[in-house]
Amino acid sequence: MNLFAIGDLHLAGGQDKPMAVFGPQWDRHYEKIFQSWREQVKEEDVVLIPGDISWAMSLKDAEADLKAIGELPGRKVLIRGNHDYWWNGIGKVRSALPPGMTALQQDAADMGEFVVCGTRGWMIPSEETAQVEQDVKIYRRELARLDLALDAAKRIGKGKPLAVMLHYPPLYKSMMRSGFTERMEAAGVRLCVYGHLHGSGIAAGFSGEQGGVRYELTSCDSQGFAPRIINFF
């Protein structure tokens, strides 16, 4: 089994939303993703998808995108991104998923050779970036949700390597600590994959090891619109 990751698929969700407005590299980007996915991923592999899966506004409109992902090889694990407005209620989402797909929401799943848990995350407070009270509230709520996810992973993990999925970056090159990193280090997390960063923002993302945790930015345009193999177990 190999582990792959690719986030921010931004599939159409039944909308006429040309992604090329974000740069020529986004023209028919989903075709690049699907082609490279079929070329690289095998049925026994696992693919982590850390959010921003579909532009759909309702679960019904997202079903075609979920079906398209489900038809690709490998076992897929999803979390919610900030643009996944269709994700409304984890029970409903799970009931709509094709076979071989798992949705996480502040909980965990045993993938055999490792355990993965996840939550969406949020913007990291800093002295340079003032945040309104609502942002601070959401940030603290997401820290609590990560605690729940890590607790679930520990219950089912039985010593297996632990991976975390977040949508928002838990750290940046200019900001290597946050409540998210502290919790992951304390829990002995081995790998954290995240997305959210695009275009010029990619340069701010951190990929590498910090505090014993390996961090990987996996937004699709940061890795050539192809799933990237990440073996850590």
C-alpha cells in the first residue's frame, strides 16, 4: 500500500465555474488530476483529500463529483474545506459516499497500516494579522475539534503511526507554532497534510519536519495537479 495526498480538487459541483480565471494552469485542471490519478494510484493505495472538494452548494449537487472521485482507484479519505458548502451533516455526507470513501469530521479512521484523523482547522492568530472575535472563537473551536479527533485516533490506533488531515495550514514558514502544532506534537503525530494555499500563497506554506511532525502542503496546484506519494509508515 502507498499513501498519496491531493487537496483542493475544486470540482465543478454542477456549476459553470471556469477555474482558468485563477491562472492558465487551472484550465481543465480536473482532467489533469484524474489522468495522473489513474496513472499512479492502485486500488490498494490510500488517497488523503484535505478539503475543498467541490464547488457544489448542496449535497445533491455534489453527488456527481463524489461519484467521479469514487470511480478512481484507491481508498479515499476526505475532510471538509472552507468552500465545501455542500457538506452539511456528517451522517448525510457519509450516506452519500460511494464505496471506498471515508469522510472524517473531528474523528478518526483505521487505514490498516496507520490511523488518520482530521478536522477543518482555521486561520492562525498572529500579532501581524488582527482577527475579529468570531475568528478567535472559530480557531478555539477547531482546536477543540482536533483534540476530539486525536482522542479518537488514540482509542483505535493501538500504537499505529498517526496522520492528521487539516484544510487550513497549521503553520507557515514565517510562523512555525500554533495551537494545532502543539497538540499534534503532544499526541506523537507523525504526518500532517493540509491544503488551502494557492498561487503566490504556496510559497508561504511549509513542507518538512518540525517538532517531530512531518508537514506536507498538498493543494493540487502546489504539486502539478497530481496526487503525490507520501510514505511515512
